[in-house]
Amino acid sequence: MPVPFLHQPGDEIELLDLVACCAFTSATSISFDLNRRSPGMLNGVGWLDVHHPCDDPYIKAQLRVWLPAEYERSDLMEQLVREVFAALAIPSNEVYELSFLSGGRHVGFSNRKDSLGGRLCDS
């Protein structure tokens, strides 16, 4: 049985230079509204969905994020994954896929290795 996420709707965590506000959770999913902090308010700029653990035999964490194009950098996506995994107590070596969406574009990122460091074949 999956361990439930500890965050509840309304909880906030810092990710990159953004404030992630928990929108909803289920047994294996959590969704955040992503915001920039301005004096006295939060301005919505995107969203993040995390699914863990997944039933897929290889990919155990699926992340989908919609953000402005300025965040479409591999170093920022790697940092985002590290920060999300730390905040949600997902093992840092978990196999994942991340789908980055922005203005009609879709870019995929993944670590494509198993938890022992072996390379996985694309199917």
C-alpha cells in the first residue's frame, strides 16, 4: 500500500524560485499550483502534478509541469526533480519521467536508470 503524501490542500513548499501551493492529493498523486511571490500576494504561473508510486514496471515517478518557457532548461528541471523528491520524501534515486509543458511545447526529461544505476532500454 502506498504511503500517502504528507501535504494537504493549502500547504506551501518552495520549489525553484516559486511557491508551490498544494491543490489536492490522492493515494498516489499530488497537485500543486505554482506561484511567484509578490508583495502581499501570489501570482499563478503554472502547475505541477506528481504521481508516485506508478504501476509502470520501470518508471516509478511521473511528474507533469506547466511553466513559462524561461524554466525550460535541463539544469532547472533536474533541480525541480531533486526539490520535489526531497519535499515529498520520494527516494532520490527513484526512476522518473518529467513532462515539461509550456505554450504548446512539450519536452520530456528522465533519468532512465534503475535504482541500482543500470541503464533502462526505451520501449
